[in-house]
Amino acid sequence: MLDDLFTCRCCESDDLHEVFSLPPIPLVGAFTKESKVDVEKFPITLLFCQSCKVLQIRENIDEQILFNQYSFSSSTINSLVTHFEDYAAWIKKLVNPKSVLEVGSNDGILLLPLQKMGIRAFGVDISSNITAIAGAKGLNVKNIKFGVQNQTEISGWIREKVDLITASNTFPHNDDPNGFLKTARMLLSDGGKISLEVMYAGSLEENLQWDTIYHEHLHFHSLTSLKNLFERNGFYIEHAEITNMHAGSLRVLASRVEGAMTESAQKILGTEEHRGLNRKATWIEFAKRSSSAISICREKLIEQNLLGPIAAYGASGRATMWIHAANLDFIQYVVDASPLRAGHYMPGSDIPIQSPSYFKEAPPSAVFVSAWNYFDGIIGQHPEYQGTWIAPLPVYLQKKSEKNEKP
């Protein structure tokens, strides 16, 4: 099940350096129907490639175990619905494609607005249960892995080459990024382009997002590392920008024709050099700061727990990371709106996952917002709550409910 990485996934260099590690942690999607199920745990080791500047984890987990029955349904998060509606409009404006193929289409959150714009939209996803949800909406989806081994089958399904291939926060799930780009080249029309949204290494470092370094996320990119990877496969970046998705994502647009990059892209490259994102020392310091943040959060939550029970909000991968890395076994329950998660237990724990309605009926003294990247939005959904809201990152924050704040 577990294969260790010895050469870089992106450039095949062996000039890899360990910069951060965590003790064995369950797979973040390993939710169980019963408590205290003995699930397998795996170490996490973050490596920096001195050659192409990409960050990646050493450990490879069988993708069928990770994604076959996936528990993340994007459309249950209102801010993501808005994000993908905006992204569809961005695609229409900048590319104006007649056809789009999305890799990792989830429940159709992007395909739906593209289809409404009159664009022929196709989606492939390795997760069978999520693909079924999208298919029930009448969308053109196929349960298949995007890669060279399936290029012929995908080509026969879409029938014509597409004008744009896109992937939003799913490109790093692929253990063969070069194969991904080779497949994209074969499926794109003349003049076709590729657009990726990936978790940005700059935001990872700035916001101490160690809690996103889990087994599904195999590589983390700066624009510099993506530029190196793209050019290795005959793609050239035209434009890049930073979006708010997942507390800071990098959106890039690339084609097979070399040309000038936009000012926005050039500025990002310059900022990365200035901030030292392409230096190993930066990531060693990131590891020190992350370890400190974990310790501080644990200490403060232990103190808070003496005042009354604590629940967490958001049964995302971040929650599993915090529960196990910071030993937060005193959390009473975790709130999550996804029907794929509610009624289960957090991986490797006896902490149940409850619906938002349960939260309203049995409010805790404090709420640890494990999905802290949606902190303000979650608070806005619960004006009735009268306790304390807590965010662990980018810095530890406690916020009293407005009803409890003194005038």
C-alpha cells in the first residue's frame, strides 16, 4: 500500500531534502461507522527538490484506497459554489472555449456553470461515488483516472479534442504529473490550453498550512516549480494569479506556444525569489514555525477545555491532521454539513461527526474551527451561537460570539 519516493515526481532528480515530518497519521478520508476502529496510520515526510523547487511528500498511498469512495462533496460548501461560478466566468472570458475537460470534477460543481454557459463540459474523476452524484445531475462525467494509460478511452468518450483542460486542487493528487501533462497534450485541440488551480506554496508558507500536508496532496507548487514542470512537457505559462481558494491557491493558464507572460505572472515569480520560496532554508524554518503552532494550539485548547466542552467545525483533512498531530482527543464532536461524513467517526478516533442541526441543539462552550480557511463564513452561518470561536491558523485566535461581547 505504501511506496516511498526516492526521486522527484516532477523532474526525476534525486536531489531531495527532508524539511518537515509528522508521526504516523490516518488517511484523512478514513471515516468509520464505529468509534475507535483501528485504522492504519502512515508517516508524512515533506521533501524539497533542490533541482526543480517543488515540495512533495515522500509517501505514496494506493490511489484506489485514497479516492475510490471519496467523502468530499464540493457543492455542500457555499463559498466553493461561488468560487466555481466565478471560475467558469473567468474561463469564458480569458479562453472562451467551445469544450472543456475537467480532471477531478467531483460532484459537478464547475461543470454545471460551464454547461449553463453553453460550453460542452466533460468531467473525469477517479472516485466512483462522487462521479455518480455528478451523473445524477445529467452531467457528462466518467469514472476513470486521467493519465496516459487511459488516454485512448477518454479520447473515444469525448470524441473530439477539447479547447481547455482544467483541474482545481486535484492536480497534486496525481503521482505522475508528467504523465498528466502528456495526456493533456494528446487530448487538447490545436491552440488548446490548460488551466490549473493548485494549493500555492507561498500561501502554505505564509499561513503555516502544515495541516494540508497529508497523503492525498502529493506535491505543492510555487509558480517557479510549475513553470519548470510545464516547460519540461512543452507547455508555457501565459498567466498566473493568486486566488482565495483554500486559504491561497495559484491559478495558472498555459499553452503550447511560448510567449510573454502577463505582468501578474512575472510579479509572482519575482516575489517568490524575494521571499526565498525556492530555498531549502525557508522550508526548514517553516517546519519549526509549524511545530510551534501545533504546540501552542494544543496548550490553549487544553486550557479552554477546562472551561467547558469543545467541538470542532469541519471534518476536512485539516481536522484529522489537528486531532492526531496535536492529540486533541478531548474534542466532543466535529460538525460537518456533508451527508457523506455526518454519522461517521473521525479517522482513528472516537470523535463523532454531527450535522449543523445537532450543533444548534447541543452547542458546546467553544468551537475549534478546524476548517479555519472558512472561519468567517462558518461564524456567519451560526448567528445563534453564543460561545467562543477558535481558529488555529495563521495565528491562534479566539473570538467571542457577538451576542457575548460586551458593548
